[in-house]
Amino acid sequence: CEIDNHVCDLGTGGMTYVLVLEAWSRGLEAVINGEGIMQSPVVREAANIPEDQVILTCVALGWPDEEFVANSVVSRRRPIENVTRYLGFEE
């Protein structure tokens, strides 16, 4: 929607969250993708989105390909207690 030339983005975050949760519940992979906004010329061309429309968010959806090598990557992370300090909380 548009009010006085300002784009209404209220509710977009909630709608995006529900879309992703529904996709996951049906076995689809879904990722909220900020890169789509940073690469809006590419997204506009691929999705045929006119220049007079604003891209607020992008969601990548698809069936998982378990055999694709990149999907088997497991990132190594430091234990949370090595990078986090809680102040003002009791255990």
C-alpha cells in the first residue's frame, strides 16, 4: 500500500515469518534473504519486478537437495560460554 508516497511495510516481517514457518512445516526449506534486497537489480530482472515497486524482503524457498555438497557443510563454532557474558542474570 502507499500513503502520501510512503510505502507501508507494517506487517511485512510478521507475514514473512509466517510464510517461512508454514514452508518448514510442509518440508520446504525457507530462508529470509537480505541479499535479495542488496542485489535488487538481479531480483527485479529474475522476478520481473518493475522499478516503481519496492522490494521489502526476499524469501528463498525450495525442496532440499540432500546430495548437494554445500548442504552437508557443518560450521564449527565456539561454545556459547566462550563468547557470551551474562550480566544481571542469576543462574
